[in-house]
Amino acid sequence: PVEEQWIRAQRMAALGLFQTLHPDDCTPETLARTLESLVSVKPAATSSVGQPAPINLNALPELTLAIINLLMQASWSRISSPSEKPFSPRHVFHQAALQSF
């Protein structure tokens, strides 16, 4: 794997999400031993109710919304008149695009 992928996999394995086996070490014997050892393993990462902790594989839209919220909070804090409303996300992105040129 690409080094970045391997580092990410190792970190997730350290959290108990899964076990890793590097392709360079993958032989029929090591694969069989690894699979046999996983039969009785329980997930280490659990939620507060004892269920496996979910992994959010759709975080990009949430990240986008978090950034928009931060930008709107920043724009709201700069408004001097209480009668003015915060900028819309479209306005914030438009202003950011204009400033980048």
C-alpha cells in the first residue's frame, strides 16, 4: 500500500477497529493464522452502550457544514449593527473566492 494508507491502517488497528497484515508479510500461512486469531476477537472500540463504535464514512459533508458554520459565526461577530443579519454561506464563499484572486 501507499505509505499514507499503511499509516492510517496502523492507527485504526491501534484503536481496535481491525487487525492489519502488511502485504509483504501476507503468505497463505500468515493469512490463515491471522484469520484464525480473529474468530474469537471482539471489537475494542465500543460506544457507550457497548455496541461497536460507528465509523463515519460520510464525514466530508459534515466537515463542509462545520466550516460554513464557523465562517458564519465569524461574520456575525464582525457585524456592528444588531439589525444586520449574518452573511449567507453563498455570500461567504463568494467573498472568499474574490479575495483569492
